[in-house]
Amino acid sequence: MRPFSFSLLAAFVSAACAAPSAPGWTFDLKKERSGIVALESIVVSPTLVLFFDRATDDPLQINNHSAWGALWNLETSTVRPLDVLTNSFCASGALLSNGTMASVGGDPNLFPGNPAVHPGNQAIRLFEPCASPTGDGCTVFEDPENLHLLEKRWYPASARIFDGSIIIVGGMHEDTPFYNTDPALSFEFFPQKESTPRPSEFLNRSLPANLFPRIFALPDGKVFMVANNQSIIYDIEENTERILPDIPNNVRVTNPMDGSAILLPLSPPDFIPEVLVCGGSQTDTIDPLLLSSQTPATSQCSRIRLDEEGIAKGWEVEHMLEPRIMPELVHLPNGQVLITNGGRSGFAAIASVSHPIGGSNADHPVLVPSLYTPDAPLGQRISNEGMPSSGISRLYHSSVTLTPQGNFLIAGQNPNNHTVVGPGVVFPSEFRVQTLDPPFMFVERPKILNTPQKLAFNKKFTVPVSIPNSLARPRAKVQVSLMDLGFSTHAFHSSARLVFMEATISPDRRSLTFTTPPNGRVYPPGPATIFLTIDDVTSEGAWVMMGSGNSPPTLE
């Protein structure tokens, strides 16, 4: 996997000067609190991030009860509540081809102090594209009687696929204390493709630690899945599963032994996919009372290239700087991967192993993020040089997302069954919100001045840009990335995607020409954010619709 880059033309070399030195990475604690525990987050517009929590006793109020949905304004760092009908606790979600956010599944339980809640394990929640930069008038639509999943699903996975719909994978039917003992061993789609779910032998084989499978739409339209320590490629059109090698060394990576996973950047002309899986546990799936919050997590990362040669080679093993349970892996626009959040020991879930810390099955939070550089030599890819400490633990039920502004929004944590705060609480319900700001936030940045609202596949587009003189250097590395910013929950960024596009900058530095992906398999049709990066200095993102914007299914 090698991101596309090129040298800026010599016509403007005379204006060049060295790129400015910049402050390092910085955590910025926001003044306003989130009001709800942001255990799920997804960017839904250039200015808004949608948060979901469980229906509980969070302090943010709406219609005389605690809210469990909210919109975080990226421009003002303020929050406004959303009225949600069904319990969205431990749901999944994605953006559809028409820009609508679909949240699926959730908690079957009610909450005694919150009479507004309905069961969420068959729920479908829709948030249509919101034109207001502040979220005025934007709402979540639900109709549980007429709009619902085929099967009850709590802790499912989801991802947007080649026709702009989403595949929904696994989960459990009802409440289980630790392992998946009441499993939903099937796939289904939204919008529905058939009247019954598709049974999955893979989900059956990967029991009992297979909640929130890590799934990725591949550039040929198939879907890679990893659950527990097993992996497959699923062919949606043929309804077949190809078994791949197990993750090495008995490492398990899905709930309640959460590692994280990411589809590494796809580059032209071949868009060969590679998957990276980091963290989790090397513990066997034994009685949870024989496990502990002090059971060491694993530092292992495993990487596989998903062509025939790579599959034959199998997983390549490397190691993070520390063990992590419940880390999260998130793309940077330059192709690096942020590794953040999580703890050095324990497990996911709440108060279900020996010696929990309050309600937390995990302990020893990792406060310093790392960066993974995919093209660096094996053993030299992971570094935390210059990275700050967050000062705030982000264990179970935390989230993180890249924003259109180019920094990372980090929030949440609640290893408790309701809101727990106050002196002496080691891992409280966390309402503090931070951004992790890259060094380029503090220097003059390139700008994408305008883009079409919709971009067709396999076409060249020329857009106006502004490039500071400080970046007009000979042999500067230029990258143009097309990104799905994903849906963050439970140590996984579902649907997250980065596709590098072939591009040229005009000699006068006033226009950028790029070629969009060849089809909706390389980038599933739907919302995207375009970033221009020059020598690791990244523009703010341009929010576009990749494809027609039609409702799914749409083959493009």
C-alpha cells in the first residue's frame, strides 16, 4: 500500500521556502460538556457530529427527560439534545448513499427513570442530511412498528457496501453478561434485500467472543470480516464465505476482548486492500470469573494483504508500544493511522470479571496516542514521539472520530450501568470532550476553495485551491484523499475509508485536478470528505457526495 504523491512543478520553485516548524500534537479540552456519554459518534455534516448513548440518566435534558442523542457543533464546541425513541445503547451505524445516517440495533432494556425509552434491539434510526450548520430543525426519525430490523440485534456491526446500502452483521438478541450466549448468527441489509436474514457459519464458528465483528467493504465489492480470532471474505452477491487464516498467537479482537481494526488506505491504480488489527487479548474464552481487570492486554498488531499472494503469506505480526484493550484505529488524511484510547489490562463490558475497578472490567488507561505509518519498515511503523498525554482515561464506551476540520474529536467513557460521577470514582461517566490537534492546525494550510456538490465516478474534476508559499517547494509530497469518516463505537470505526486519488496541481498553484475512484466498489457511493495534504500539512476537508446521491440500492 503506497499513497499516491508527486513533485510540485518547477515553475514555482523560485517562490518556495522551507515548510515552517509547527507546534506538536496538542490535546484541547473543551469548555462545554457533551451532556450524554458519547459512546457512539459519527460526523453527519461539515459542522456536526451525532452522539448516541444508552437511554439512562444523563444530565442533558429534552422534553422533561434525559436525552440519549445529541449533536456536537464542531464550530462552537457546543451541544444540543436530540429526541430519540428507542434505546441506542451499543448500536451501530453508517451513512447511506443518499447521505442519510442509519443507526441500527441497540439495547432491549428500558430504564426505570426514563419513561420515554422503547426497546432498541430491532430499531432503525434515521438522521437525514441536515442543511443547518447548527442542527436547527434536524431530527432523528423512527417508526418501530413499520421500520425495523428482521432480527433482534444488540452489539451488531454495520458497513456501507457497493450499492450504497448497509450490511448488518451479528450481535445478540437479548441481555447477556459477558460472552455472546444468545447470538444473532446472521447478516441482513438496510434497505432490506430479502425477507429473511442470511445465516452465517462464520458467526457460529467465532462464538462466544464475537460481538461487534470488525467488517470492511473491499474494493471488489466483497466484505472482509474478523470476529474473535477468525477472519473471512464474504461474497454478498454469491452468499459465500472464504475462510482466511486465524489471527496469530491466540489473539482475540472482538467484544468483550476488543482490539481494533482498520482498512489501510487504498491507492491507484490497483487499490489492493490491506487490513490492520491491533490490541485485544490473548486470553482463552474461559469463565469470566477466572479473568480479571488486571489480565494483561496484548500489544500485537496483525496485518494482512487481501490479494492471493497476501492471503497465502498470512498475517504479518508487529507490536504497539504498549498493550491495549479497546484501542481505536483512525485514519489521518496523509495515510497514517492514529492509535488511541484503551487500557493496558482487562476486558470490555461492565462488572463481569474478577476485581473490577468500580464497574470497569479494564484498568491502566493508556493516555498517550501513537501513530502508525503503513509504508515504514516492519518494526519501525509505530511511534509516539512528540505525542501528548490526554490526561483523561478513555476506556469502555468512549469514541473518537476524525473531523472535517482535520483534527480528532474524542469523548465518552462509561464502564457503569448508569451515570456515575463524583469523588472516589476511578472511571466515571465521562462528559468531557477533547480534540487532538495535529501540528498542521497551527500553521498556514492549503485550502480547497470550492468543489461540486456531487462527484461522478471515474471522472476528472478541477477545483480551485490556495497553496501557501511555505508549501510551494520542489519535490513536495502531495496527497489527495477521499474519506468516509466512519461511525465510532466500541473500539471500532465502521465504514471508515481512505482512497487516494491521482491528482495534479496547476503551475500557478490555483487549481487541483483529481480523478475520482473508478466505481462504487472502490468507494461505496455516499458522503465523502476530500483533503489535500502537502508535506503532511492538511487542508480542511471538503464535504461532497460521491456518486449520484440516489437512495440505495444504487450501482455506480
